[in-house]
Amino acid sequence: MALEVPPPDLLQAQAPSKTSTLISLVLLVLSVGFATAGQLTLKAAMNEVGRIGTAEVSDAGSTLLRAAKEPNLWLGLVLFGVSSLFWLVVLSRVDLSLAYPMVGFSYVVIVVLAALVLDENVPPLRWAGVLIIAVGIALIGISSRTVSGS
């Protein structure tokens, strides 16, 4: 049984084409978009159900039943499922050290949409945190360009 060494051209990592990179980016954005929509939908569902943990323990069953009857809860879970499918494709194409930090973009989108759609109060310090996250994501994006040579 002989050990065969592949030719050097097969050993060198090939840089992804611009089209492949764009497709990966679109898939990543879709994954984050579906996950974000899932979060907002689940929050809307739980706003309808009410706060869990304030009722007596005997009411836990009725609270769970109310939650199970909430259509937005099921829609949110489906959106998360779709997000997971896109995420699996992303993981097959992109380094985890690049893809996962980009999921942080959902933190930015969630805070903005929570303020606009759910009418949540977002204090200035939280906005500062969102800005720091956005800067971090931008730095990761820039680092991917310098590594790939684009």
C-alpha cells in the first residue's frame, strides 16, 4: 500500500471567486435575516402570552398551552429552522472564524427593529454597545479582504 502525495497545485488553497464570495455573503445575510425575523416573531408571540414565571406553579401548564396556541410562536420557530438550513450552507463554504462573528450583525438589526417595530425603549448606553458591535463586524469584514487578497 503506497502513500500517494497529491500534486502541489492541489495542496494550495484556492481563493474563492468573487461570485462564490458574493453567494456566500448572500447566504449569510439570508441566514441572519431569517434568524432576526424569528427573534422578532418569538418576542411578539411572548408579548401576547405574557410573562412566564409570575403566575403560580399550577398555572404553568395553562401558560404553556397559551404559548403553544400562539401562531407567532410557531412562525418564529419555522423562521429559525429556515435560518439553520441557510447557516449549514454557509458553514460548508466559509470559515467559522469569519461567518460566526458576522452573525453579530443580527444584534445590531435586532436592537434597531426592537425600537422601531416593538416600540422598545433603547437607552443611549445600549446604542453605544450596538455601535461597538458594528465597528467590530466591520473590522472582521476588512480582515477577510486582507487575508483573501481582495
